[in-house]
Amino acid sequence: MKKIYSLFCIFLIFYPIVIHSQSLNCLWLDYSQCGNSYTNNSCVDLNGNSIVMGYFLTINIQGTSLISNPPSKFNIFISKTDSSGNLLWLKHVGEGNECEGKSIITDSQNNIIFTGYFREQITLCDSTLVTNDIVGEFIMKLDQNGNCLWIDYVDFTGSFGPIPLVVDNLDNIYMLTPGNTTINGFSTIGKTVITKFNQQGQVIWMKPTGINMLYLPSNGSDYMVMNSNKIILGGYYKDTITFAGNTYISGIERWRACRPS
């Protein structure tokens, strides 16, 4: 594993320098005036607009300011800028307690879908979510103007960093959770669960993969991407596992793919 990891890093560092010898040209640079505010994820929509997600106590971007509620608890912000770096909007997401976004993506209509966590109780989309534990998770969808379309409370066992998301060519949404998962009355038992939602946020199916994926913050996150309507998962696992008739030994990172239906 160490040899593979080292070779991969060298490729990333030297490939663009030795073969292409290209330099990066900065098109624009912007900054925010903030007090204890951080970005943790971003994406780009089909119009080339940049969507940035983070958490804040106070923040000011191009003259637009937000203050968390309550002021001592971090809340989520999402900003949208055009391809020239001009701020289109800045939204305050989640009030009443601490919350933080995790993964964020856009679909073919430039809607924004993201996951996150909150502590105890929080107000999102004019709805109050109450966790069954100290920390709860959610999935939320905004339109291209930042208006709330829907939100679902997500209850699962285990711990993932990003709670990964992808969309297919019909804008169905796929979410990855680490274990037993319950959403809107739908439940499944198993390890590393994929949940499929339609555009309206209704659960179509839940399927456990049976793989005990391990979240290692120091070595990167488990992730999920969509390629030609195939879901590709990557990450770490703790013990020897068997999947699709193949056995993998502990400590080696593996990838696999499955086709959603």
C-alpha cells in the first residue's frame, strides 16, 4: 500500500510539470471578511458558476454579511459566484444550533444538493429537525437561486466524514451512508448503504453493499462518483472482506463499481 500511494503522489506532482510544462493562469481572486469562518466543500454548475459551502460565526462576502444563530454556534453558509467571481447570492442555512455541511453537488437544472450534520435540534427549510442522538444528519436540495426545495432527516449507524452524493443523467440522487439507515420510514440493515432518491426527495430504494468501509480523516475520505450511470466507490476498509465472489485482504484500498437500477 505504501508503494502504491507513493507512486500515485509522484505522478500527480510531476506529470503536469515534466510532460506539459504548463503554468496556472489566475483569472480572478476573491476573499471574505470573516470571524471564525471556514470553507469545506465546493462544486461548479453547468453554467460555470462556483458554489462554495462552509460554516461560520460571522462572514462578509462582497458586502453581504451573515451572523450565525445563536452567535456562539457555527452554522452553514452557501455562496454562489458567477464565472467572473461576482457574488450572485450568499445563503444562511440552518439556525438554532451547531451545523456543518459535508458533501455538495449540482444537477442538470443547476439545483444544489448537499448533506450535513447538526446537533440536537435545528431549523432548516422552515422545518425543525430533532436528532435521535446528540448528532443528526440530513440531505437538502436548493434551487439555483438558493431557495429550499426539500429536506430529509437521515438516521444511520457509523461515522462518515463526507456523506458522499452523486446524481445520474435523470437527476436521481445517490447518497452513501456507513451502516443501518432510516429515511422517511424507509429502513435497511447492513454495511455501507446506498440510497437512491428521485428529484423530489422520495426514496426509491436502499441497498447495503456489505462492505465495512472505514473513515480515515488523515488519509482522505471515502468517496462516490458516477460514470456512465455506474456508481464507483473508493475508500478504506478495516477487515478482510468478500464482495461479488472476490476476497480482499486487510489494509489494501480497493475500488468497485455497480450499476443502479
